[in-house]
Amino acid sequence: MHDLDSHAQRLRTQGYTVIKGVLDAEQLRQAREALDEVFRHEEPMARSRGWKNEVYQVAYMLPQKHPHFRRFGLNPRLYPLMQELLGRECVMASLNGLTMTPGGKPQGLHIDQWETVPGAVLYINALHCLDDFRKENGCTRLVPGSQDRPFPGRDKMAALESEALQVEAEAGSVIAYNGGVWHAGSQNRTDQPRRAIHAYYSRSWVRPQWDFPKSISPEVAAELAEDEKRLFGFYAQPGWYDWQADRQVRAR
Ligand SMILES: O=C(O)CCC(=O)C(=O)O
């Protein structure tokens, strides 16, 4: 990957970086088609389950829902950077698709991890832009350097909006940010979707947002390659004591 060191440096200091050309034209086409298919399938239940509202539409656990998303997180144009920052054994903490609702409302600033952990990189959200991200269609906004400032709480964030930078990026780019950076999707003032894949990576020893081994069916798990299973944390489980057999069981 070009510029790995400079992207890693920016992520460590500013808390974010923009990497162009992570998805080529064919990968973009396939990712859009796959996400649209999942959204169409979930349309009948999306509102009642809270997956579609006046701010965004989201689809969770994409590798279970579409084969395209099983190798998505292993892209050689991005994965080495995630490993550099989160360790070789880094895992996927969640893998979602999201569009800001056309003509909808903005999202409030928030962080994606449970707490601010100054000086440590525990999670990185690699937000893959499937459409051009522009101010009009609700590009991501974020506060550079905020990963090292205690998160003041959602109710206090309105006063800090003036510090937020709107990050414009071409389709195929990744906006990567530390999970502790204050950020949000902005108001989509167009009548078109503004689609993204949120590939949220973490160190293998912190709590993921989603339990992938439990969320992936045995049928899909049987089709996964070893490196896919590793990425989805199948081997990052704690060891446990099997009281019936009186033996210890260790994850590989
Ligand atoms: O897609 C975006 O611009 C950010 C969305 C976001 O932060 C979230 O859904 O938690």
C-alpha cells in the first residue's frame, strides 16, 4: 500500500485520514449492487426494526447477508494499514452498510467506542465511500484530534459543532478514523442516497460491537476461508473451562 506510514501517522495524530482509490471501479460496482440488494430485501421490515429512519438507513452484519462482504475487509489496499495500527491479528468489530436518508436530518456527533482512551488506537472505522461524499449529500463530519479529548456526552455536542470539519471524498475512497473521534453523518440535502460501508476494525483483545461467530450461520461459516474466519474473530475468543469434561479449551 502506498503511503502506509503517512496514513498511519495521520491516524495517530489527527485521528483520521482519507485514502483514495481503495475500491476500483469494478469493486465499487459490486459493492453498490450488493448493498442495494440487502437494502431492498430489508425494506419491508427496516422501519419497524429501527434500521431506517429520517436520519439514515443501515444494514448490519453484511457478511451474513451477502457473499460480497465476506472478503471485503481483507482488501490489500487497506488491510495492511489496519494491521499496522491495530496489530496483525486485528478483527472486524462490525461491518455495516449505511446511507444518509435523502432529504433527511443530520446525525448528532458521537464516538463509536465505549470510552475515550487518550493515546491508544483500539478501533478504526474504515468508512468506504460508495458515492462521492459532498457537503450537499451529507458527507461525514468530524473533529480532528478529538480522539484524545474526553467525550463530553451527546447532550453537550451541539456547542462543539463549530469545530467539526466536513470531509469530502470521491467514491472508492476510505475515510478512516479512530473510534474515539467525534464524528457524524451530515444532512443529505439531495434526493439521492449517500452510501457507505462501515468496516469497523479493532484490536483482537477488545470487545467487538458485534459477536460475528454467533451472528454468522453454520452454513455461511462452513463456506468461509481461514483468513475470513480469523478476521471475523472466530479465533479471538477467550479460552474457557468446560466443566462437564473438566478440561480447558483454547481458541486457536
Ligand atoms: O456515514 C457516516 O457519515 C457516519 C455515520 C455514523 O457515524 C454512524 O452511523 O454511527
